[in-house]
Amino acid sequence: MVGILANTCCQIPGYTDSAHTSSLPFLNIWGVWDTIWYLKIAHEGYSSAPPGAGFNDYAFFPLYPLLIAALGFLTRDNFIAGLIISNVALLLASIVFYKLVLLDFDKKIAKMATLFLFIFPTSFFFSAVYTESLFLLLSVFCFYLARKQKWLFSSLVGMLAALTRPVGFLLFVPVVIEYLRSINFNLKRILSPKFVIRHSSFALIPAGLLAFMTYLYFHTGDFFAHIHVQQAWGHYLANPFLELVNLFKVNWFWQAINLAIVLLVLGLTSAAFFIKKIPKSYPIYSLLLILLTLMSGGDVLKQSSARLLTVAFPIFIILGLLCQKPKFQMVLIPASFVTLAAGMFFWSLGWPII
């Protein structure tokens, strides 16, 4: 509702970057910025231009646009297909996430954690034609299957996540940690030749990334095209600690909110290491997401790092735990709602909240 009001009543010339104009104008708020690239890939496939030719679509991984193209064949509208995929993925992700939290906590905490999945300040991205909700679904499902010791299926889902976002291969780490935890870190079993043979399925997770890189090699002649194109998008390999410091150089209100969210995610992730009931694979995964996000340096992180870290789902568990105390609940829930509404308002106007 906030987005619709902003888009219809408060449009500011020069700040709109809509990727799609639908027959239902109120839907256009979900199709800005990166959306245009996903729709382009779904419609035309990847460009064959060399990575040094400026902005290119290799920065966007293939699973989401492939699903858009497949469903778009039925809907006859790739934009509508993207909206369906994102929102169905969000619904399924919330169900799997709820079940994942129940493995360690009671229903009250699981419900509160799931609430924060929906009201976190950047959760509006989950409903957009972006990869956030699909990646959230796949990463949460990967964790859930690993916790259930379904190693092959967990690895297959992790492979799909690696085909959805550049950071998807990181799921290899928590899945292996969960396996090691399941065998009590028994060194003899780990070093056994049978381990390598029986659990080679773990390699499927990074294989997703390697599959995309192999495709890019045959398509462009550059095995690392998805990395080499990042400079055109304002990214470069950076010291994550210096990039965190750089985020403090804010120029407008969203950069301040972006910084606050990054610090919140970092603080909640750190707190998770000290909560006994939370498996250590959870905060390790979140920490890896934070480090890799900050390592892709550039001023664009001042607008986008909060969005990129929205998929660090362990933070919702910590928020759910904090809100078991009424005084935290009275502060955190309203604050999250207000910040979510503010972000949605300005993003709907096409402001650079990307």
C-alpha cells in the first residue's frame, strides 16, 4: 500500500528507473533497477559481448531468469512470471524457515522469527522481480535438509542456490559443518576414504558456480566473465574492513539506514555465536555473507549492501529471540515496520535503493 501511494501520488521526475510498464500500473513498483536485466536475460539470453564492453548481464546468475522464461511461456508476460516466482518463493521460504527454527526452538519463537522475515526493513525486496526470495528459499531449504541429514538433496538445493546468486557457493561451508557436527567431528571418519566417496555430493554446491562459469567460457571466451564485468558495475575486490569504514561516509538518509542495517546484521550475527541452541553453522554462514558482500567494494554498497544481506536468515532468529522480552518487542517491531515503510516509499519512487 505504501509503495502504491508513493508511486501514484508522489512521483518525482528524474528519479524513476522502471524496468517494466505493465497493464496494471500499481505493479510497476516491483519492477525497477536490476529487474530490467533479469527480464532481458529471460527474453534474449546472455549477451555475447566481451566483459570489457561496459555494463553487461554476466553479473546476473541464470536460474531466476530461466524460471521467468519458463513460466513466462505460460503467462505470456515475463514480468508477471517474475512476480509470481518471487512471491511464491517468499511464501515457501517462510514455511521452510518456520520449520527450520522449530528444530531448535518452540512455536512462539518460530512465529516471531518468521514475522521478522516479513517486516525486516529490506524485506520488500522479497516481493520484487529480484532474486532475493528465490535465494532465501533455496538457502533455507538447503540448511533444513542438512539439519535433517539429507546430504544429497541438501547439496542439490545448494547447487541451485549457487546458480541463483554469486554467494550461493558459500552454502558448501555450513552443509559440511552440519555433516561434521552429525558425526561429532570424528577425525577417523573424516579422513576415511569412504568419506570422500560417500559424501562427494557436497561438491555439487560449488559445481553450480562452476557450471555457470563454464557456460560463460564457451559463450564469451572468458571463464571469469562474471567477475571481470563487476568493475563496470562499480565493484572491485576490496578489504572488507575498509569497506565497512567507507559505509560510514553517508550522503543521504538511505545510506544511513543502509549502514544501520549492515551494523545490525553484523551485531546479530556476532550475538548468534554466543547462543548455545543456535548451530554454529548459522552465524558462520551469515558472517561469510557479510565478508563477501563487503569484499565486492565500491560506493554502490552504500545503497545495496543492506539488500544483499537480507538473505542472512539467521538474523531473524536472533530478532525472534530478543522479542520474547516485551521491552524489546515494543521497540523492534514498530521500528522495523517504520523503516520498512520508509524504504518501500522511496524505492517505489525509483530512488537509488538498489
